[in-house]
Amino acid sequence: MCRYEAWIVSLFFIPYVLVFVIIKWNNIPKFKFAMILISLIAFSGILFWLMWNQYYYDDPLEFANAEFYAASSQAVDRPYRDFLYLQPLNDITIYGMALTMISGPILLSMAAIGFVFHLKDKNRNKRAKIYGFLCLPAAFTLISLYVGIGEMSQWWFNARFATFLSPLVIILASFAIAKLIPKIKQSRPIIAVIIISLFAFQLLTPTFEVITFVDAESGWVYQKTPDTIKAAEFLKSEYDNGKVMIMTGSAQAHRIMQVSGIHLIQFDEMIEAYLYKPAFKEPWLYDKWVVMGLEPDSDSISAVDYWQQRMNELEQHYSLVYENKYYKIFTLKNQ
């Protein structure tokens, strides 16, 4: 339940239980009740997340409506959408490229062989239901790309979405091996070579870089990194106690938080969604430290502008203790 793309599994699982399982097992009430209970438990993660958003943001759909953070909001503002929106061939191509780089052509080829064996297998109808469920998150992603609320790019931005098909690929490849072994059971070396070859691409991939790492690194290696690290190291060396109000935007803030080693609970992050907090207007009542980004990310521009226009008021309560090209750090004056 940590990815919204997985919600579709529960949403399909519950009606499947209600329609098929209950009808089939209508003479076993205990089993029927157990299946209904399991299906509702599968839905509980979604329900909990909606309740949390209602409690914390007063909007159960905050994750979908939040400016800057909702997938739809980000997709509109970035360039990848134009290539994907209402273009199914482009969607499938981008997704397929990422899947090929993650799984590798050998494993995918073996999965394709497994699918052929599946079509010829007498128990294919039972197995098809499992395969159908495993396809749902990938299908949701492709639909999201098509309607313009999802993003992927050729050089691995959000390539991790392709991992949703990994369970199905692995199961189909295993099914293929299970079917091939009886045919070549006298040639154990051939079986060993086939199995080892499935991992060959993954073992060689670091030569070409692991694309899920490349995707993550692109959001981590920030153009201001040297100055960001210097500011974080200063904060680390001087920090003794108290809350830290940080106005830099999420990408820069996360780097500072990590490098500083300060417990995350001590950070009072001021981004567009949190400017309603009392601590934003009167930080000296709540925060001992203030970290201001001079070139903040888009989600903290308003916060920084607000206090840059009121620098005199801020300096009545705080002393500037560190400054570089991109950051200023203040500490609360002795009261």
C-alpha cells in the first residue's frame, strides 16, 4: 500500500471475492466470511491513508490535490507529458524500454516463453487470474501516462514504475524453466546455463548503471550540492538543540536534513502546503534555527519571498551565523 498504483489490486480484489468466491463457496459460510474479511483487510490500507489525509489536511484526497506534490500537478508543469499524453504507442514504448533495462532481454525472453507454455497449459484459466492481478499496477501506470497524470522519460525518469511487472516476469520465467526441465532433464549443464543466463544482464548492468539508481540519483545530486553540503555541515557542527525552520524547498531540504544528521522531527519544513502554520509567521516562538534558501525550489518560493520582504523583523529575533551563495542560517538571539 505504499504506492497508489497498488491500490488498484485491492479495488479489483474485493469485487472478485464478492462475485466469484462467494458464489462458488456458498455452502461453506465460514470460508465465505473469511474471504470477505481478507478482502476488506486488503482495502484497509487505502482507508487508513484517506482517514489520515482527512485528519492532517482536512482533505481525504490531499495526496491527489496538493499543488506541487500531486502527480497530476507535477505532470502538467514538466516536459514529459507532451510525449505521453493521449499517445498509447509512446506510453508502451517508454514503459517497455524501462522494463527491458530493469529485467534484461534474457529474463524477458524466458518470460515470453513461459507465457506461451501458459497458453498451452490445461490449467491456464486458474493461472490467468493471478497473472491478471499482477498486471493491474502496470496497467494503472500506463493509463496514468495516457491521460496525462503520470510521467516517465527515455532516460529513466520514473523508470522504477516498470518494476511493477517484475513479479509477473519472474513467475512466467520460472514457469518456463519448470516446463523446459523435463524436456532436457538429461542435460543438466544446459539447465544450469539457462538459469545462470537469467541473471547475466543484471550482473552486467552496473557497467551501464542501474537505472533505478540513476532515477533516484537525479533527484539527489543537486546543482547546488557543494554549497548545500557546506551549509548542512555548518548546521551539524553548531546545532545544540531546538527546532530548525527550513525554507529551501523539498529537494534541497532533504539533502540538508540528511547531511546534518539532526533528527527529522527537529525540522520545521516550510513549503507552500504548510504556510498556514503559526510557526511560519512567528518562528521565534517555535524555532531556534532558520535555514533560508536564496534560490529555493518551486515549493518554497512564497515562503522565502515572505521573509525576504520582512528581513528586518526576522533579524530582530535572529542573528545571521552563516551565509554562502545559496543559503543563510540564523539562530535565535538570547532572550
